[in-house]
Amino acid sequence: MYHVKDGPRTLQFEGRLLGESSSWRFGSLRWIEFKLYKTQKGQYVLSRVGVSLVYHGAACPLVKRYNLQEEDSDMLSEAATPCPECRPTVYAPVVFPEKHRYWAAVTDDANAVLDALYKEDENGSRYLTKVAERLLDEASKDDADLDLAYRIEIIL
């Protein structure tokens, strides 16, 4: 049984993990993690988590922009890292940590998985990030429909 978060909701299903990838690198403060599942009924579940280790002080402009909520500083994880801009101290009574951002999509169609992973540049050109390509490379090894959608794009 898998449990995948989508904002405040949790998607629960039986199935298998087709692939996963992460943009994490040594020293990263923020990164993206993807997982792609296929349910027993044949639906795809794409999960994306925006991970952050950064926390801010009350005066940091990012607190308002990201609508961050205060938290007791003693609740921070050992990996928590002060914002390089505002440089809050861990000894402050309250800090404003960035939270993980959870998103998921459920679809019957392999092409919709690709559409969810594509990004668009300022000129309107579509592209896949390296982390999305690694996810698709791994997942398409175990799913013929996804492999076909990933390897061959039909242009009408």
C-alpha cells in the first residue's frame, strides 16, 4: 500500500513503484524528488516533492512571500540551514522554516505523465529537466506504454 501526499490530501493505493529521481546534490538546500507509480488498475500516479532545509528570521522578505508560519526553533531538524540572505540564528525563540511542497497527479494516460513533467521556457519551447528525464528513463524500463510515449512523440 502506497501513500502519496498531494498538498494537504493523501492518495492511498495499491500498485508498484516504476521509478524515482531526485535533483539533490551534496550541499543542496532545496531540491525536487519525483516518484512514479502504476496502480493495480493501471493508473499512473506522479508524485513531486519540493524539499527545503532553509529557515528564516521574522524580518526576512521571503517569510511574507512564501506565507511561512513561525515555529519554535527547538523543533528544527538537525539538517535545518539558516537562510543565506537573512542569516537567522538558531537560538532565536521562533523561526520560519520552509515546508516541503507536495504535489501529485493521477492519470490513465502515459502521455499525460509526460505533459505533467514538461516545462516551458520563455519562448514557449517545451523541455524536460534532467531529474524528469532520469525518472522517465528508469520508469520506462518497466512500463511499455510509458516507454512508447517517452521515446516517440507524434506531432500532428
